[in-house]
Amino acid sequence: MTDSKAHPLTAHVAIIGGGPAGLMAAEVLADAGVSVAVYDGMPSVGRKFLLAGVGGMNITHAEALEPFLGRYGTRRPQLEALIRNFDPAALQAWIHGLGIETFVGTSGRVFPKEMKAAPLLRAWLARLKAAGVVFHVRHRWFGWADDGALRFATPAGEIAVHAAASVLALGGGSWQKLGSDGAWAPLLAARGVDIAPLQPSNCGFDVNWTPFLVDKFAGSPLKSIALSFTPQNGETVHKRGEFVVTKHGVEGSLIYAFSAGLRDAIAANGSATIHLDLVPDRDLERVIREVSAPRGSRSLSSHLQSKVGIEGVKAGLLRECVSKEDFNDPLKLAHAIKSLPIKLVAARPLDEAISTAGGVTFHALDEHLMLNALPGAFCAGEMLDWEAPTGGYLLTACFATGRAAGQGVLDWLASQP
Ligand SMILES: Cc1cc2nc3c(=O)[nH]c(=O)nc-3n(C[C@H](O)[C@H](O)[C@H](O)COP(=O)(O)OP(=O)(O)OC[C@H]3O[C@@H](n4cnc5c(N)ncnc54)[C@H](O)[C@@H]3O)c2cc1C
């Protein structure tokens, strides 16, 4: 990809942000014969998309559409029509059209066959360029000039770009070094656009661990456990999975699955307590029997290890969270093994999160994702006010909203005199 210093005054539509949402909007427009320029502040586009591919990218999920749509929680009403218009099946067909095979993992998550994002992005960018999309990297958008032109900081200085319409697809506020830093929020707010505060989603949490636990177990994965949490005014949710004990607290897929409710509970109450079942395959009666069995001259630790399978970080957590008296009471210890309370005191900072909650509210947009306050300017992707768990739901909504914004621009251009 090359830098362009030319002022693309002829560009009909400016897409700002070359992540999955912006690129999808560009594709819709280019396919319709509209001239499109994509601007991105970074030296290359799609950096977060590439990172998402590093540990095995879930691009969507193969579950039935009804539960799939339910993953968007309170934003389902706003996203449903857009996702039905480009649903997981359509998304997979689109990926296949780029020559990338996909497979469904045991969890139902859909992955590119090579598990990486790079081949897909390469093929997609080649197709976009062939369709006439022009890319301007190292172009950082920072607002509008008085005459409505888009202002960019570039290596050659500031430029102003006049476009018939624009799509802002600027991402959330996490992993700032990859280009999405949420700096758009005050720019849009100053123009009267309603923005819900950006917050971490799919994030880790702080726990006030003792230095001993950090020293011995930071970085240790907790596997084959179940987590229960009761969100505010909600029913208790149990889920099996795994997470990692970190020097700050806890992180990993099982924690991320609960992160929205945990974050909101901490905001309301100052802390949130999760309960861990350290041996979900054994019922409480069995654990009571095993813990209470005579242990002869064996230490309690080796008894727990041989009888209940509690060792390593699981044993460390028990010592950390159970008082000495309760530890020596077999009944109380058995209950703790099946339901160990851990108090989370804060969400980790936004920059560390997988994704961002909050953003441009749906009240600020019409049904085509055009900003009510700024006719001709559309928004798409993670910068909109929705959140979803990991598992392909994030990218699916980014693609779907990018597509909707592209189609919205087409309709809007057609409606202009
Ligand atoms: C570690 C990690 C793993 C993930 N794994 C998955 C996964 O497996 N499955 C899944 O569904 N999702 C995953 N995600 C989330 C997914 O990557 C994002 O939701 C998605 O990339 C958001 O797409 P977007 O187009 O809205 O924004 P982004 O991909 O963030 O793109 C926004 C673009 O806008 C540019 N930009 C921002 N501000 C400006 C500006 N002022 N001027 C010019 N350009 C600007 C940025 O440089 C960037 O290129 C993961 C995220 C992370 C961090």
C-alpha cells in the first residue's frame, strides 16, 4: 500500500477507518460504481483485524440465528435488521468468495481454515483495489473545516477533503497502538452527536490478590472450572471454561463472557463477586465425602490433591480466599471448593480490552446509520454503542454495520438533487 499526498478532491465518498467495518462499506460502494477513498491514520489498514487473527480468529458463529441475535443483548433491536441483511451464512459465503475456506470449531465458532486474518485481508484488499478503491494511509482525520471539508493530518501536512458523503468507521478505544483510540468521541460530541462513554468490554478485572498469590501463581491458567455470577436484577448465570490468574486479577475467555455484567455491577456497587466451582464434575456431596475422608498422616494439601484433584493454582486460590478456620472445617472447605467467592474491584483499563462498549448511540443515527446531526456522514463498526461477547459476534456486527452504512450512503446519494 502506498501513501498518497494528492488531494483526492474527486473522491465521491470518503471512508475513514480501514478496519473491517470501513472496508465493507467501501466494498458496497465500489461495487455500485461509486468512487471511494479509504483513509486511515496508520501506515497500513486492518491492524486490529490482523491482531484478532493472531490467536485464531473467530470470524462468526455457526449457532442458529435466534440465539446468535440474542448475544447483542439490549442492542438486538437496533442490530437485528442489519445482521439479518448480512447474517453469519452470508458472511461465510462472502469469505469463501475471497478464496478463503472456513471451518466450524467444536464450540460452534467459525474460523478461516488457516486460523489467520492475513490471507483474508490480503485477498480482500486486492479485490477492493481492483474495484477502484483508493487507499490513503497515514491520513489521520481530526474533524471538519468550516466549509464541511474533512480535515486530515498527513506526513505532508494538513489536507482538506471534500466528499459527497462519508463513512466514519473509526473503531473503539482499545489497543490504541493499532490505530483506534476513541479520539473521535469528543470531535463528534462537539458536533452534537450523542456518545455513550467508551468502556472496556471483554476485559479483565482487578482483584486485590496478596503478594504471595501473585508471586506464586500470576500467569497460571485455571482450567476445568465453572463460574457463577448474578448480574444486577438478573438471574444467576453458570458457565464452564477457563481463565488466567494475572498479577492484577483475572482475565481470559470465561471472564470476558461475564464482563458486561461484572463491569456494570462494579460501577453500581464498587465491586462484584464471582463464585468459582473448582471441580464442576463432582457434586457437593461427593466433595464433602472426599474432603472429610480420614487422611492419616497426610497433609491437608496432599489430601486435597489426591482425593479431590485440587492442586497448583486451584489450591493457591483456596488458601487465598478461605480463612484458616474455614480451611480446617471439612464442610466449609467443601462448600468453598464448590463455590469460591472472588471479589473483583475494577475493570482493567479500556486500552487492554478486546472491545469497547459505548460509542455513538443509536438515537444519534437514522436507520441507515447516518448521523442525524451531520447529514451525509454515516457511522459503522465498533464505534457504535453496542457490545457482544467474543466468539465472532464482534466482527459479524462490524461487517454488517459496515455494509448497512455503505448501502445507506448509496440511498442517500440517490436521494440528493
Ligand atoms: C486481541 C483481539 C482479538 C480479537 N479477536 C476477535 C475475534 O476472534 N473475533 C471477533 O469477532 N472480534 C475479535 N476482536 C475484535 C475485532 O477485531 C474488532 O471488533 C474489529 O476489528 C472492529 O472493527 P472496526 O472496523 O469497527 O474498527 P477497527 O478494526 O478498530 O478499525 C478502525 C480503523 O480506524 C482507524 N482510525 C481510527 N481513528 C482514526 C482517525 N482519527 N483517522 C484515521 N483513521 C483512524 C484505525 O487506524 C483503524 O484502522 C479482537 C480484538 C482484539 C483487540
